[in-house]
Amino acid sequence: MATPTTPTAAAASGAALEVPHRGLITVCAMAATLMQALDGTIANVALPYMQGTLSATPEQITWVLTSYIVAAAIMTSPVGWLAARFGRKRIFLVSVGGFTAASVLCGAAQSLEQMVVFRLLQGAFGAALVPLSQSTMLDIYPPARRGSAMAVWGMGVMLGPILGPTLGGWLTEFYNWRWVFYVNLPVGVLAFLGLSLFMREEGRPAARGFDWIGFAVLSLGVGALQLMLDRGESKDWFGSTEIVVEAGLGVLGLYLFAVHLATAERPFIPPRIFRDRNFLSGCLMMFVVGAILFSTAALLAPYLQTLGGYPVFDSGLLLAPRGVGTMVAMTVAGRLADRADPRAVMLVGVAIVAWSLYDMTGWTPDVSRWHLMMVTAAQGFGLGFIFIPLQVVAFATLPPELRTDGTALTSLVRNIGSAIGISVTIAVLQRDTQVLHAEIASAVSPLNRMMELPGVARFWDPSTGAGAALLNEEVTRQAQIMAYANDFKLLLLLSIPTAVLVLLMRRPARPVGTGGGGSGGSAHAALD
């Protein structure tokens, strides 16, 4: 049965089969993705050095991260409308150019105020890079090759957060913290030139009017939620009036957006996108992937440095195999997703991630380097096995004209998942450390015969100031070890239900052709 075609649909079907300079466009899109993904974590390790240069307090310097996260979260949602209104290529070039220029300005900042403003600009311009690069890759490759295409694209998304702390630590230690931002300049310039020369501007569909009310309430909800999650730890969570207000505004904004989405005549996010079962399940899966990916990264670095005693750069090197595992998995998963049921590939990934988290619940600071690298590499491998087939399945049944909206939503969901995951695990870590410290300390008394052992009495004599300090330090250390284990157990419990989400998805039918026939472009929408 013939269906009406739009310029975007044509680009997604027939035009996707013969795209000039497809390889160069792929490299440029991946470079833009990697650049943005790196910046989410690369600046973290440089914060103490920025604090001294910019004469900021520990609380003030966190705005370097908060401003970027909030701006990126708010500006991710309207990417679909902007691409439809002004054209994907034009918005892509503006985003790459603006992000690169803002990165240089961040590196040259002379005060905290300048840094926060430039980071706001960097987050606002960078918000579109990941969804636009993904939708571009989905359109320029035929259905039979989308698994491999998503593997290439996914390397930038997944490796950025994993390798960011390692690269940031190396640049900060051997050069200067400003190079954490300057490193984006050559990548951004090459990506801009490549996209401007080789990317074609697709025919734009009739742009719908911009829904200012929907954008305003969604921005209020997402922005307040991000502020609450980012500042909750330093403000003692709901013991702070600021956090209570931000939580209230976040809930209000998201509630108003849900009501507006259901009742408005033309909301800026098409409601029919949520009727696609694969896409909706994919968004929930992406939330969990974001939470696990970023939470484990946020936990492992201080675990190695604080409890393991590793220097910053060495801890980054120990976590590098995680990125290698992800890269290998993406190469394998991309090929498997094109040839086998991608849901089965995802289930294998879920099992591997769950095993790695289970193993980490038994870790102590004495865990061997070899075992640590093996488990983290396996975890990266499992995440790669989930991420790539997820991109194929989630977008397999989504109409081509909704792809940019869909990629923007999955990016937003992944970012919210990472923010919630990090905040919850850090809060649980701090609470459990305090509770366990009290429980362990209650057993430290003269009535405990272990305190009479010669080695214990010599070093941890609570009757002396030095002995009491050393004893308290050891009790805190033991409490932290168990608290980290509880966090890994929490992430394990979060990962297991994702297997149910995989089973809820429908398997996309194999394309009729492999890129050589006209029917292959629309065959991806069929289900078996």
C-alpha cells in the first residue's frame, strides 16, 4: 500500500541508500558527539585547580558543573522543533560552532562569573549535538546497516563519560586545566568544516508553531530538578529551603507539562511519539543505562583514590579498560544487531552488567588490579551490548519525521537518569557511611576483648588523642567499604528489571533488502 511521502521520509528511505560522502559525515557526526559527551565529565577532575585560579569557594566552583548540566537539559527538548523549523544541517552547524567557541571562552575565563556564563553557553549549544548526530546517522544509513552505524555513533556517547576523567586528569596534571576546554577547538573546527562541506540539507517539513507554554513548563521542571539533584548533596537535601523549593518547582513544572501535552492542540513534542511501544520502552531502558553508566563512574573514581590510595591519574588508567570493553562490545553488537534479534543481544548485555555489579558488591580496597580491570572491562562490554541494539529497536518503528524529536528525548532521559543515579547513590553512600560508622563504633569499647590484642592496643588506644584519631579513621574506612558495597547492590537491583523492558519490545522485521532496493527503506517499520 502506497503511503504519502514527505521530504524527511524520503531522506530516511530512498535517499539513505545513496548518500555521498557518507563516511566523512559519519566521522564528523561522531566527532561532534564525542566532543559533547567528553565535556560532561572531563572538567570534574579539574575543579580543584579551577577553584584556586578563579578564587572560588568549594560550593561556588560546583556551579561550573551545574550551569552546564542545567543549560543542556533545558535546551535538549526543543531540538526537534528547531531542526524542523530551520533545517537539521543549519542547527547542527550552529551547535558545533557555538559549542567550540564557548569551549575556548571557558578556557580563557578569568573569573567565576565568566566561567559560569560561558558554561551556560556551552551547555545550550551542546544540547543538540547528540540528538542531531544520531538522527543524521539513522537517516544516511539504510535499515540493514543501522546496527553498525549506531555502533560507530555509540562509541562517542559511551566512551565520552568513561574516558573523560582519564583525559581530564592527564591534561590537568601535565599541562593546565584550561586545556580541558581548549582540547575541543581542533575537534570542533574539523567537525564544522566537514559537516558544512559534505552534509546535505534535507527538505524541511512544514514547521509547526513553537509551543512556548510547553517549553516554559518543561524547562521549569527539568531545570529545577537538575538544580535539586546537583546541589542536594551540599545543601543537606530536604533540610534546606532551597532544595525544597527546587523540588516543588520541579514537580509542578513536570506536572503542568504532562497536562499540557495531553490537552494542547499542537504541543512542541508530538504526543503520538509516546504511543510507540518500542520507543517508550527504549526511553525507560535509556534512563537505567544513564544511571548505571554515570553512577558507577562517579563511585569508582573516589573509591580508588580514597580507599585504594591510587593517585588521580593512576585511578583513571585503571578505569580505562571499561572504555576498551565498551568499544569492543559496540563493534560486535553492531554486527549482531544487523544479523540477529537485537533483543537477545540486549539480554546478554543485561546479564553481564548484572554480574559485574554483583561482583563489585564484594570488593574491598585490596582487590587486585587485574581483577578490578577485568570486572570493569566486562561492565563496559555489557553496557555496549545494551546500548547499540537499544538504538536499533527503539527507533525501528518510529516514523522518520519523529526521529529528531525521539533522539532529543532519549538524550534528555539519559541525562536525567544519570543525574538522578549519581545523586541517589552519593546520598545513599553518605547516609550508609554515617549509619555504619555508628554501628561499628558502638562495638568499640573496653568490653570488646579484641581491643586488648597487643597490635590493636598499641595503635588504636582510644585513651590517647592519636590512638582515638587513628581508630576513628579505621572505623570510617570500614564503614565506607560497606557503604560502597550497598551502592553497588542498589545498582544491581536497578539493572535486573531492565530484562522485562527488553521482553516488552517487539522485534523489528529484517529489512527486505540490504541497501540495494527501494523497498528496503521502509521495511524497517514492519514487525514480526
